[in-house]
Amino acid sequence: MHTEDVTWLARQFENKRAHLREVAYRMLGSAGEAEDAVQEAWIRVSHADTAGVTNLGGWLTTVTSRICLDMLRSRKTRLAAVRAAPEVRTARDPARDAMLADSIGAALVVVLERLTPSERVAFVLHDMFDLPFDEIARIIDRTEAATRQLASRARRRVQLREPDGAESRARRDLVDAFLAASRDGNLEALIALLDGDVVVRADATAVRTATATRWIDERPGLARETRGVANVAALFKGRAGGATSATIDGEPGAVWAVRSRVRGLFVFTILDGRIREIEIVMDRSSLAEHDVALAGS
């Protein structure tokens, strides 16, 4: 990048710095960490090719949001998340820290700390900064439908409102019916439970584990992504024998547990009474991102 281009980019970045700092603070709940995230964003964008960027403000928000998501996941993994109130590094600028805290409210920061990293990013970017769900989905690497569900779940938690009882039971019944049909090898029942645009996403650890434990036999093997009703139904037919019901981030799901230790998650996205997405999570750092309650616990 030429010197004049760097100078122009630096000027544009400074114009957006206050906005980026606010986005980062609302995600991280710490003025110090927000400043760190914005600085890291500048390091990344200053070395990036901006020739194809048509919306610089949106691009800078996306870069900053991804850095914040990584920081939230790392914080969750280290079990160092703030439990009661946001950390404020007053040595940097007490007046600015106080202004940021007032802008969001200490009580809301505490509630946001209860959300998973992906929930928090989806909620903050959509409900606080009006970013479209399709753009947020690319940031958190989820489908648009899954991103909408994350934001909706986060919104309920922020409002301290439980989902409607009938709706919650219907979701639980749907997941339980899917697990039963999978174990029984009932292909027709599986197909009836799936949305027409259903997709299964598995992380790399899940794919490796499935291969090592002979998931792959004469039936379809587990891939990073499987789309379509017929393919997903065939993938789960006669399987899920080791999965048990659980609540994952407040929603019906299933887990694979060994001696009560969770080794894998089946995270469901449900849309209009059908299963739209199943996320199979086995990576340790990703497992730590979710709050899991085993059935009966």
C-alpha cells in the first residue's frame, strides 16, 4: 500500500474510531479491552488490500466485530469472563470509561455477560447497531436463520423473559422426535421433521472423531457441511444412539457425553416448526462457549 493510501486510510479510521470503540465496548464490556480491539483492528486493516472495499465503515465494523468475537471466545475458554460488572482500566481515561458505561448502562453490561459470544455479537450488532442479519451471519460464520435465532435468544435473556411455554415444549418435542427417529432408523419420520433448506455443519474435530470412531461405514460419512433433506436424513438414519437430550444456551439440544463429561453438542436451529440447521460441535474451545445442562440435572 502506498504512503498516501495509508495516510488516507488512517484518516478514515480515525473518523470511525469512536464508533468502533463503542461497538467493541458493548461487545466486551471493558473499555480497556475495547481499546485493544480497536488497535488490533487498525493493525489488520493497515496491512489489508482495500481496493475492493465499497463500504469502508461497514468493513471496519466487521473487522472489529470479528476481533471482539475472538476475544470473547478466548475469555470464555479461560473462564475469565466478568461475572458482576465490567472491567474498566481507569488508568487509560476515567472520563471516557465513565461516559461509555453510562451510554450502555452497568445493568445491561452484566446481563450481556450471561450471553454466549455468538449471542452477544448477534444481539449487539443487530439490536444496538442495526446491522442486517446476513452481514452478521458472515461475521459469526452461521446461517442467517441461525443468526436470527441467536439474536432472539439473546433478546429474551436481556429482557429476562423466558420463551413461551408451549413454544419451548414444541421445540423440545421436535428435537426429541428427531433423536428417536434417528435411533430407530425411521427415514420418513426424519424427513418430516426437516426444513427444505436444512443444513448440518460439523467442526473439524467432529469430522475427525466421526472417522476415527467408524461413523463412516456403508452410510454417508460426516462432512464439514451437508445440505438437503434427503442427505441430512440419510446422514442421521440409524445414528445418534449415543446422544442424549440437553438444554444448550437455554434451547433444546442434544449432547454426546462420556461419564457425564460433554464431548460433543448437537445445536439445533428451528424455524416454523422444522429443523433448519444442526451444528455438531466437538472442538474444546467451542464447547466452552456454550452453557449446557444435561437432562435431569
